[in-house]
Amino acid sequence: DWEEEQVSSPNILRLIYQGRFLHGNVTLGALKLPFGKTTVMHLVARETLPEPNSQGQRNREKTGESNCCVIL
């Protein structure tokens, strides 16, 4: 059961959105998620992140928006 699994530190929890790891400098607000729609993300335990792909990670502009994240 997933309830029995434990991670050594919350610092190793990573979000995956649309098949890509979200690096620490990317905010949920910068993803411009559709308001009022369900968004699926995955939460995984991983010590390190893969390097951004050869096209480079898209730079996202900072906005004044705020979003919430519910982890069930």
C-alpha cells in the first residue's frame, strides 16, 4: 500500500505535469493552468531531477496569479 511508503525528506518530492518534471524555479501560477478545470499532476519521490531537454525548459513569466494544489 502507498500508505506504508515513506520518504526520507519532503525535499525529494517532485511534481510531474504533462510528462515533465517541474523544477524548483517553476511556480504553479507560471504554468497558466486552466481556471476551473481539473489538472492532473503526479507526485513522486526522487532525489535528483533530469536535466531539461535539449530544447531547453520553457521560461515562464511570473504573474500575480495564485493557485492552489490539492494532494489527495
